[in-house]
Amino acid sequence: MKSAVIVFPGSNCDRDMAVALEKITGQKPLMVWHQDYDFPVVDFIALPGGFSYGDYLRCGAMSARSHVMKEVVKRAGAGVPTLGICNGFQILAETGVLPGALMRNANLHFVCKDVELTVENTDTMFTSGYIAGSNITVPVAHHDGNYFADDATLDTLEGEGRVAFKYANNINGAQRRIAGITNKAGNVLGMMPHPERMIEPALGGSDGRILFESIMNRLG
Amino acid sequence: MKARIHVTLKNGVLDPQGKAIEHALANLGFGGVDEARQGKYIELDLTETNREKAQAQVDEMCRKLIANTVIENYSIELE
């Protein structure tokens, strides 16, 4: 599985993502600097966490309008599996590839801890290795992870099985405890928690590993 | 021409920073503040001199970047 990690000024989980992808897929991912938007064809694209462009204007707002994101949106639209973690999720929401927005945590605190997530839907390319309804432990580290969308959008997301993960306890005020959602076609997942930081027992657990293995299984 | 843009959160969207401001004002002894909402103010110097064209331009800028219309409203004043 050939993968690419998109790197913006201010990304800081790009290396964690690269280590996770190399360990799990056995192949070093391509690190794509945002200016090198004409990057080779890959099987999988990851948008890592961080604080791209210093969160100026809104989290992910600047990155979402970058040249490289035009290319990512095009490829995601053509079906390339694409995963946005934390800032990557904020960027995907800002591009409109995923609905809604990530707002300041309701309690105003930066939340940095391991949290329990409930796997809501295992019928996606990202979650097929999990057991539906089970709880997994994955870290979060964000200030702006409070998922917001209007009621009609939330109903659609739930009705179409596009909520992949929910927080077992609402840590940030997210509507309906939503932690991660997919696009309608199911090839794009955005989530605030960091599965790439939970890929082996030395990191405190390996619940995040299953997500990457699920993608690999799908891609064959 | 100058454009003055106010970006505010839509009604019904929780504004935790506004809430914190509201509480801090109460802690300072300021009564009579029912609600505080925080927004953004952005000023643009435009080369366009035609008012209608400027309005259309800035409106597009707001929709494409300056505001996230999922959660925010914007208003434009031209001078």
C-alpha cells in the first residue's frame, strides 16, 4: 500500500503518522510538502494533526484553500481512501468534503488524554476490523474538536451510518458525541482522536492499529 | 475603498468564548449583561472603486474564505 502524508507548515503529527504507516504497511509513506502538490499516484492519503498555519482565521481554514488540498479533494472525489486526523479533520471540514465544522471545545480546555470511543459503524473501509458497538481507547489532543452541524445534517450522518466513532463520554461538547465521520461515498474519514498514536503496546495500546489494518485489508 | 467585515456566530451555535467573557464581566461586577457573543472584525483595502463590484467581490471573499457559513454569518460595510 503506497501512502502519502500531506505536510503543511505547522503540521506536527506528520511524523507519528509516517511511523505508524511504515510499521503497519511495511512501506515508507511519501511525505508531501504542501507546495509539491503534483505528487505521485498513491493508494492512500493521510492529512495529519497539528496546527497548520497557526490555526489562523479558523482551524484548517488556510490549509483547506491550499493548492495541495485542491489535488487531495480531487483524488478523494475520485475514490482514493483519505484519512484526516485532528487538524486533518478540521481541514476536510473546511474544504466541504466532510460536512459540519470543528469548534472550540465547549469547556474551553485543551483536552489531551486517552479517551474511550464507541465504534458506531464497522461497515466502512476504516473500521471493518473493529467490533460494532465496542469501545476502544485512543488519545485526543485538541482545543477545537467540538463537532457542530445542523440537526438535518446530523440526522443524515446518523441515518446513513456515516458516524464512525462517538466519544463514550462527551469530552468537548461535540453534537451527539461525534468523534469521526465519513463522506457519503465512504472513502474519506475525518476524526479528532489519534489512532496513529495507539499502534503498539509500547504506546499504551494498539486499538488504533486496527484502523490502518482495515484500510490495508480493503486495498488488498 | 475600504471594506469592513464582521463575522459572527450564527444563532444557536454555542459560543464558549462569549460565555467566558460574559462570566468574566459578571465577576468584575458588571451587571446587566444578558449575553456576550464573540466574533471577528476584518478590514480590507480594496483597489476597486465601483461600489457594486466591490460588494460582489467581498461577498465572494467572505463565502470562500473569511467566514465559514456552516457556523458563521457575515456583514459587509463599504466606505
